[in-house]
Amino acid sequence: MRDYSKISPQFWVGQTGKKIRKLGVDAQLLALYLMTSPHANMLGLYHLPVAYISADTGIPFQGALEGLQLLENIGFCAYDDEAETVWVYEMATYQVGESLSPNDNQCKGVQNEYNKVAENRFLSAFYDKYKDSFHLKNQRGITSPCEAPYNPLGSQEQEQEQEQEQEQEQESSTAHTLPNSNSVAEICQKLRGLGVTESEQRQRLPEITALVKRGATFEDFAAFLAKAQEASAKAPFPWSIKVMTQDFGQPQKARASPNQSRMENLSQVKDNSLAERVAAKLAEQKNETKTIEAKL
């Protein structure tokens, strides 16, 4: 256990701090806990089961899960459910420093701490982010689009620049950040028309790709998203992806056909206005496709 942690006053008054405050008191407590947790290290990349969060903070288990998702949405941290590992993007900057000289003994300390971290999906992204600042030598993990940090919390001097970069990224097409798969790119582009943000797509990109490989279509995504909105889920898209992953993980015989599944899911939506909006959006997109084909 570490003896102390460094917390900048910017946590309360900086741009990201203000975003965290808008999420509520529990989100503020959770963010503060992630930087001062007895399980943390100076990297901000460490093993942290959600049960630990609940036990240490008093936040209910479900509330801790939802809080992590909210903090992830604003780019403060990311959580690997499978490895039960959290990465607070800029924690290493505050705990170690913005950069170290090559001869600084802390470089070895950072490398040793990095080497001890259990396997998780953030290892390669952490190395790419800090290799020059801390002169890291040994990279772990394999780089993939889903590992790159999205809109991470920066230092006071970097915050304005990062916000400008974020705006530029949002103006670019989602297809440029997706795998080389037209079906995945097309589905993600259509999902944006249903209100799914580019940030949510980036965070769930591995699951989206896996579902498409299993035969999921845009209509399936739309149906499950409508179901999530009807259930009043606080994070409709992540909720729908989780349910879809469970459904499409079943053997093909045990699962209804895509057409039957999407019709059953849409029929379960009690809010007719929501169902009508989804149906109207699907019809609009089909008409646009026919128009393009006619011009070709």
C-alpha cells in the first residue's frame, strides 16, 4: 500500500473536475477514490474489482458500476471488466511527473511497476502514452483501436488543447477509426443517427465487431437499443451491447433467427413513440440507400 497520493487542486476546479462534479457526488467520490485507493499504484493502472470499490467507499455495487461508466464517458478513466483493472489516464502524470530525465532512477521504478501489472487490455496503450515521458523500454500487450485512451484527463496546461483536439476528432468520420470492415463501419455510422456517440462506439468497438462477425445486423442493434431505452437504462448503448453479447453467444439453434429476434424485441417496446422513431429511422436509411443506388 502506498503511503500517500498526490491530488492537484485542479481536481476540483479544472475542466475535467467540473465535468465530474456535474455527474454527482458519488462520481466525485469514486474519482477521488480511484486516485487514492489503497489498491492503486503510481501508474494509475491497477487491479481493482468493483467489490473493492463498494466495500471501501460504501457506494452500492451497481452504483459503482454506473459510476465507472460515467467517468469513462468523460475520458477520466477506463475499466477492463474481464481483467478487473482500471486505468486512470493521467494519474501517472500527477503521481510521477510530466516527464523524467533518462538517468532518473524513477524511470526504473515506473518500468518495474509496469512489469508487475496483471495482464489487461490497456498495457500497450499505457506504454504508447508514457514511453517517451518515462523512457520505458519493455512494451507489453498488443495495440488495438479499443485500447487507445479517448479524451483522457490532462494537466492544466493541456486541457484546452485536448478539448480542441476532441472537437476536431468529433468532426472526422467514424469510419476512419474503425476496423477495415465495411459492415462494422456502416453499422456504426447508422447508430450515430440513433444517438449513439462516437465515444460509446470506440469503447465498445471489440464487442460490436464480434457481434457483426456472429451475424448481427444494424436492425438487431437498433432493436436492442430500443429495448434498453424502454428499460430506462442509464447507459442504454452499453446495456444493449451487453444483452446482445449474451444473446448472440448462445448456440444458433437456441437463438431465434435475426428477423424473428428483432421483431420480438421491437414488439416488447411498450413506448409506441420510441418504436415508431426507430422504425422511421430505419425506413429513412433504406430510402437513402435506394436513392444512392438509383443514382449509381
